Amino acid sequence: GAKESLKAAGAGKIEILVYAANCPSTIRERLKSAAVANKIGIEQFDGNSAELGTMCGKPFAVSVLAF
């Protein structure tokens, strides 16, 4: 989720953040700030969180992924 992704970004454990198109703007802004501060990539998934969850093989909505 968003909390875990932000924590991982701050710890320098990831290379890219991916968020769903319907991710709340407050979370999206925090992700963008973390990406800039930690020099990691950030991309928007064109589908919604339910579609992102399906793409990941999860039976639930996923608003943010960290790789």
C-alpha cells in the first residue's frame, strides 16, 4: 500500500513507484515528493486501483506499487 511504499522510498529500497489513476491526490502528492527527494522514478498506471490489483495477481485493489 501507500504507507509501505512511502516508507520503502524513504529508505532507498526501491527504484520506481507506480500509482493507479484513481489514487487520491493527497497520496499522489506525497508519492511525488518522495520520488523527487529520493531520486526514484514514478509512473501513473492508466487503469484504476482494481485493475492494478488484477494486473498484480491480487484479489483486491492496489493503489500504489513499489519496485
